[in-house]
Amino acid sequence: MAPKSVILSPSLMCADLLNLSQAVRELEESGVDAMHIDIIDSAFSPSMPLGLETIKQLRKKTSLDFDIHIMSMNNEWFIKQMLDVGVQRIAFHYETSLHPDRLVNLIKKENVEAGIALNPATSLSTLDYLLPSLDYVLLMLINPGFAGDKSEAQVPYAQEKIRQLHAKIADAGANTGIQVDGRVSFATIPGLIAAGATNLVLGSTGLFIAGHTLAENKCTLDAVVAQGLQEERIGA
């Protein structure tokens, strides 16, 4: 079996939004795997960090994978917009989807990876019939759109939910990745990886940390990721 790898997906909304071209170049040079881009309609969540036209222009500037997280009351419209842009992964929320399996098929027929996003308190049982068709599951570890609220802590059951999802994937014989988003910090990353996370959404506590350069933060990030992988191997 090949060694497990962890996908590093910096959240674009935490980058320097006034100098996006430079921010993207720095991310490319740092060696990350993808850019995590939140598409928020301000109804599902009280935020709207990036417009569609900005994302379209960014697609012309970088070859990094675009990892899209749709937080909307109208998933199908935004999915189609992102497919037109040319992205590599799209996750949408189960909580706002009347026909989630149809939306998964819409994404996958364009050879784009499809994921389902779950709010912290949403049960994993919602995935019972969807899991075999999913490329990944995005587990929110804080409530979507409240990352700027520093009092919003990662939910205390984060690692347990990841472990339960990891076991559920194994029981299904699936090859589904586990992406985690919300206070994914240097302090929490080792435990999240050891629990089964395979894709880290990195924000203000995991890569864009004030007082340090991106290169310095990436060096620390690499170390805590390696620690998490070691803890996982020991616990396996």
C-alpha cells in the first residue's frame, strides 16, 4: 500500500485579497496542492468574499487545482458556473440539496471530483447511500462563514467525527477522501490527520499566520503534517 499523502488546500479568502495575483504566485512557490475557494451566496452564510468574475480571472493566472466549496441555497446554478470556469473539485452542502445524488452526477460527468460538505452537527448517516459515488467528504469543524469570529472554536467532537467517517469509508470499501475545514491549526493538525483526514483546508491558523512569512509558516506546517502521519502509523 502506498504511503498516505495529505493534500494542502490554502483558503483563498485568507490570502491578501487586495493583491491576489501576488498571493497566488507565493502559494504556487510554497508547494501547496490546491487553492480552496469558498463560493458563498450570503444567504447560506453571512459572507461573500469572492465574486465569480474574480475566480474566472484567477483561473487564467495559475495552474493550481481549484478546490471549490459551495455554500449556497442554489447549488446547481453555482456548480454549473464553476464547471464552466474549469475547476478540479467541487463540494456542495447536503443541508441545502434536495437531490444530492443528481448534483454529484452533474459534477462527475464533467470529470471533476465531487464532494459533499457537512455542517458540524449534521449526521454522517446522511452519507449512507451517497458514499460510494463521492470522491471526498468535506467535514466542517466550525459553522460555515464564521471563521472571522475568533470565539468560534473547533467543535469538540471533530476528531471523533473524522474517525467515524474513516471507519464508514472502510466498511463501504470506498476510496473517499476526508477534507476538513475550520480552525485547522498547527495545534490540531496532527490529531486530525491521525484520525483520518486526508485534505486540510488551511486558513488563518494553519498557513496565513500573522507575524511570519508564508515560507516560515509552510515549514512549520510540513512538520506538523509529518507528525500527524507518524501518529497515524503508530495508531494503525
